[in-house]
Amino acid sequence: MVQSGGLSGSRLLLRRLRDVMAGGGSAQDRLNKVVTIIAADMVAEVCSAYIRRAGDLLELFATEGLKPEAVHKTRLRIGEGLVGDIAAHARPLALADAQAHPNFAYRPETGEEIYHSLMGVPILHSGRVVGVLVVQNRTRRNYTEEEVEALETIAMVLAELVASGELVSPDEMRPTEGIGLLPLRLEGVAFNKGLAMGQAVLHEPRLTLHRTVAEDPGQELERLRAAVAGMHSALDDMLAASDIAGGGEHRDILESYRMFAADRGWLGRIAEAINSGLTAEAAIQKVKNDTRARMGHVTDPYLRERLLDLDDLANRLMRHLDGGTAAGADLPFEEVVVFARTMGPAELLDYDRQRLRALVLEEGSPTAHVAIVARALDIPVLGRVADVLNRIEPGDSVVVDADNEQLFIRPTEDIQQAFAESAQMRAQQQAAFAAMRHLPAETRDGVRISLNINAGLLVDVPHLDACGADGIGLYRTEIPFMLRSAFPDVAAQTEMYRNALDQAGDRPVVFRTLDIGGDKVLPYWSGTGGENPAMGWRAIRIALDRPAMLRQQLRAMIAAAAGRRLHVMFPMIAEVSEFDAARAIFEIELDRARRRGATLPTEVKVGIMFEVPSLAWELPALLSRVDFVSVGSNDLRQFLFATDRGNPLLSERYDVLSPPMLGLLDHLVRCCAEAGVPLSLCGEMAGQPLEAMALVGLGFRSLSMSPSAIGPVRTMTRSLEVAPLRRYLDQLLSRPGRRLRGSLRSYARDHAVAI
């Protein structure tokens, strides 16, 4: 191709291939002609096309140069040989001495032993490898980057022939397991809780390419410019919608998405592909496939979000090119549950929010952009439902129970009836909780319990009013950091914290300083891994080793709380000296603000999260220094029992309602009471009525939990009498035993405690 004269040669070859594709004869005849043309144009002795078959096999479908009898007989598994390696990693290979490569696999029936150099590229369609295209030469040839690019462009054209189903029947590759009339129950992870029922709609933004080779690249570039302008205008209209126009992280995400749509690098790569001879649609698809192939194995949360945004934008731009409507514009049912592998944040907004009942994803995370937008719109989201797209048919009736992290496909009548009853009961419960939200969480014997919410995004703060919470007991400051492409400066942080305080009004907000590391990865930060990241370099350890980060965060909190109360909490303190060092940095920043004449907070409280058991042996020294203590029950359980809380093999092995955990919490309650230091607990333990009952019995008077747990815990509290429960707990803790859950449940039943 290089010999044909750069871009003009590339266009000439693509036109010849287009003529072959459009010509008569079977698909096999056309493929045979294609490999012959490619071999001649690229001055290669061999050109071969391998097509993916069922069972992850690559079958030699056509060749120029290898033995003809090897066609449809030579097969390689994905990962086997150089061809299999190209397919496994979805990336090109260019080797001057292919036989010296450790993955080289010799197949005598092909006669390829006389060929030394090899260049191969994956044939990609919708981000999936559907084949491999290879050229070979007898001599040791150093293939250029331009030749690799040229072969990738040719593979783009071949992808449409493979995807047409003329070479391999689509039925052969379509998974059949789980599809049929039988009901199914699948499990996932709740990204946004709720109950929903509707009919399945598959989110299929992929469009069929009717033309891949351009007649006039200039005209294609003009079509691209017009489509980009139309897409930008439509995104602006979307951002102006009434339920999106307000502030919050969901708005910030969509603003960033809008800016990403104007990225010159992405648009420039599409223009380059057009100049090589592709239509605008084919160029977009090529860039999308190339990007997904390169980034498909990336696990970094930020880069995964960028990949989803690119997929979304590519699909959106292609629809603007052909004048089509948005993916969710024409919904066939009144009540819809949308199923997708992944989804960009703007794609969700294409669906009619009056008819969209829930979203089910094969992948994703609770901090994925689409999950945050769905949370802002109160749409239940169930994610990480393995293989769901292969087990659902359009129009299937489905029940999404995100409260219990399960999905029912084609539910039987009794399941549908149970869902209807559960939905009705849930609505009644929610109405009852809402009616009680202004009542104090006070026990029958007059003990007042402060119920607070955990938050991490501005979209969480309005739940204060909705559930009648007393304040924010834990504001996870790291979550907004995880959604940004760069570390926010002091001004940006000040705005975030000020917004949270503004929305909370006169209710307290306890800001936890950055708890990054472990499973909380910042896209612009490295070095927080290790064999045991949860117990590694994270939280206060990073803050003290990188004090500039902590200084900036504390400076922003002080500025945001001007004229108001400020509560700051340091996470993962393992020894008193760490708290002393962190508080010293805080006092320095407070003094600097005072000397600058800035308006200071009216009240400052500085505390710690009790998560590391080693602090139990330093409580006297600690309690003489802190203004408050908050137990982080999730990490405390993890460190107390030396158990990875994310390991499913251990998730049920150790119980928080057991003598070790309750005994440690009881010791902490007594020490804090003696020292006069306020004590609270945040984490999953606080949000479960039975566990919360035990905590109140031990002496906890402040609990922080997810907003949805406030109603049930308030109801439990108002049905409880503390004094007899305290006496009962004293008896339980004096007995040897592995778990106390059954005994506590029996106590609640016998004393009419609503759990």
C-alpha cells in the first residue's frame, strides 16, 4: 500500500475492495478476491483471513499464498499461535522474524514455514474481535506503522462482511443458555435501591454500516462537521432540561461529558480515518473499535468512565449522521426496564423518564457516571448482573428488586403477585416513615438517639429533609475527588464543602478528610496499591506523607465553614501520634486563616474514626485530645477479625453481633462516657435495625447510616426500651459464644421491638 502512494493509494485500494464487496458471487468468493487484492497491493506473498467461529475458534477462511487445502481446515484457538495472540489481545503484531516469536505455532498443512515476516491485525466489530487479517513475506521485512494502519483500515471494511452473517451464521454465535420461557433469578449489586417492574428493552445503540468506503472524503468531512454541530446542540438542550439544570455532581458529570464531546484529539482521529478513504460512519466506528481494543482490559475506574463516554459519543454521533433518533426515543412499552452492558451518562437521559422504571447493567460501579445521574433522578439501578444480556429477550417481563440485589426475568404469577404486594407494602412503609420523619428518634423510656446520614455527593444532601435526619454524620470527601480528572484546587474544594453546608442549613456536617487508597482510586494518583491495599498506604497515612494535600483540604474546609460550625474527622488513626500530627496541621491552617483576617468557623470540633483496634490500648491518651470519636464499623470489623470484607468466602464468617465486636464497642462506650467525649458510629452496622438496637443498648446515642435506613431505625428506636436491653446485653456479653444474633432477635420479638 505504501507503494501505491500514501493516502491516495489507500483510497484506491478501498475503492477496489468496495467494488468487490458490491459485486456478485457468494461471500466466500468475495473474500477470496479481497485477500488476493490485498496481497498484491501490499507486496506480500501471503494474505490470509481468519474468521471467528463458535467455541472461540479462528478458522482460516481465505488465503492467497498458503496451501488452498488448508482453507476451512486450519483452526486455532483464541490465544494459540500468533493469529490467536492477535485475537486474544485485540492488537496488531508486526514481526520481521515471526518464527522466532515464542507464540509462533507451526501448522504443516498451511505450508507457511517458508514465510519469515508477519503482520496481522484484529478484525473488530462493535469492539469485539470477529477475525484476524494477516499478511506474510518470505524475507525478513520490517513493516512500517503506516502499513499497520493501512491493514487496520482494510480490516474495518472486512468487519462488515463478517458481521453480515453471510460467512458465519449469526445463529452459530448466539448464546442459547438461559434463553427461553423458563423464569430466571439473577443477582447483582445495587447501585441505587428501589423496586421496579416492567418489560425489557435492550439498549442497543449500535448502528449498521451501509457504506464503509467514501466516494468523496471532503464531503464526508463536511457531513462529520454538521453531525458534530448537531450533537453539540442536542447536548446543550439536554443540559437545559428541568430535572438536570440544577447543580450537583450529576450536572458536573454531564458538563464534563459535553466538553469531552468537543475533544479535538478524538475528532481528529475520526478525520484522519476519513482521509484514509472511509465514510464518516465507518471512520467513527474504526476509532471506537481501536479505542475499545486498546482500553478493553483497563481496570482504572477513571479510564473506564472515559471509555464509556467515548462509546456513548460515538453512537450518538453516528445517529446524528444518519438523522436517526436517540436510542430511547421510541419505547414500545408503557413501563420499561432498560438492559445494557454499560451506559454513558447522557444515554440514560435519552429515555423517557416517565416510562423508565429501572436500569440493569452487566458491568459498572456505584460511582459510575450513569449511576450518579440515575440516583439524582431516583431510578433504581442494579449493576454487575453477570451475563444478563445473553439471558434476556426484548419484551420479557422483569422484576428489579434492587433493595435485595436481585432480578427476576419472566417471573411466574406468584412472583409477580409477591412483587405487587412487596411494592404496596414498601409504599406503605415509605409513607409511614415519611409521616414519622419529623418525630424524634426517642425510646419508650425517654432516651434520645441522633440519627444522621452518610453522604459523599451533593446529590445525597437533600435526603436530610426527605428522611428527617439530624445531620450528616459522615461526609466522604474523597468521592467527588474520584469523579474528577484532576485534583481539585482549594477554590474548587471550598465550593464543594460550602454547598454541602448550605444545603444542610443549621444541621451539623462531619467532614472526613480524604480516605483514598485501597479500593478508592483517584485517576490522577498512583502508588496506593500493594498486596493488602486496605491495610496499606491509605487515608491518614497518605495525608501525613503528603501534607500539602491535607493542608489544602483543611484550608478549604475552614474557608467553607466561615461563620458556621466545622466538624473535621481524620480516618484510620492507628496511634495517637498520628492524630497529634494531623491536628497540628489543622491548627496551623486555622492560625493562618486567623492572621489573614478571614472569617473563622464559630465552632471547631476535631475527631477521629475508630477503625484500627490498636487504638483501644491508647484510649486514655486519645480521649484527652479529641473532641469526638466515630466508629467506622466496616473497617473495624475487617481489622478486628483479620478478614477481607470484599471476599465472598468470608462475608458471612464473622458477625458484628458477636462477643469480640460487641465487647470492644462496649469498652469504647464506657471509656468515652467516663471521659465525656461524644461517641457515634457510622457504617452498615448502624443502618440495620437489629444491629442498631444492640448499639443503642450498649450506649451509643448517635448513629449515621444511609438515608434509606433512617425510617426503619427510627421506627425501631421508638419501639425500644433501653434499660432492660442494657441489662440483657450485660448477661449476653458475660457468656462464651460465637454469635449473639439469634438471642438479640428473640429479645426483639419478645419485647415487641420493630426490627
